[in-house]
Amino acid sequence: MVTTEVTERTGRAYQVAARVTDPELPMLTLADLGVLRDVTEEDGVVRVTITPTYSGCPAMDTMRDDLVHALHEAGYREVDVRMVLQPPWSSDWITEEGRRKLAEAGIAPPGPAPRRSGPIPLTLTPPSSRAACPKCGSTDTEEIARFSATACKAMRRCRSCAEPFEHFKEL
Ligand SMILES: [Zn+2]
């Protein structure tokens, strides 16, 4: 039987997990990114389910450690973080709040993700052509580097105002 007490406890655990931020994009929480899939509790063990943003993302180990630490600090002693690869994460899962935060940080949010099935290597994703400049809003922009500080972002330059900016790629 699930009691109200357990439900509230699990709900609080979700709130704690949802506030953990992405190590590479600290303005975004795991909930903003759509990486946080589920938080459940069984026999006192908090089970957190996350989906990596892309295969081999180096930030995932840090996310896992940060989740465990945040939940330990909130009083949850037993924490189990699980990775679920199916269905694969898509940049479409980034919430409206997440897109707003990206834009505020000067990073062009991703457009609609290409249709696909299964995780795809980053190198094969087609270049995006419609990222709008976060400074002036122009869509006359060009990609100047496929990867920037992190693999999920490209560097672009605005042809209208010449501003270089990062673009979260459609994945
Ligand atoms: Zn511009």
C-alpha cells in the first residue's frame, strides 16, 4: 500500500533531483533538459531514472554523482541512479523553461529535432541552418564550428550583426 507519507517523500525527492543542474550547461536543470525521466522509491531506495543527452556524453557520470550527492544531502540515504537509453533523448525534450534559459544565456535553442530511431553519432547530425541570432533575432546565420566548448553545441555567426554565438544542436 502506498501511503501519503511515502508519496510526499518521493515527490520531495523528485524536486531535489529536478534542481540538479547540467555540469556543461549550469543554467539548465536536469528537468529543464528533459534528462530526468522518473523518480520512484522502493523499500526506502530512491531510484532516479535519467536518459543521456547523447551516447557517450562525458557529463553523465557527473550528473549521476551530483544526483546522488543532492539526494544524500536532502536526507535520502539509499539512492540508485539508472540510465535508460530507450527511447533516446531528443533536444525536443528540452522544456520551454529550458529554452528560455538557453536564450537568456546567449545560446540559440535547438529547432525541431530530425526524425530518427536509436542513438546517433553526433558527427552524423545534419548541420542546422535556421538557428536565430540570440542578439538580433536574425536567422541569417552560418555555422563556423561544429563543436564549441561542449559537443552538443555548435558555434555560429550572425551575418546581420556579426555576433558569434553558440547553438544547441538539434539531436
Ligand atoms: Zn545578429
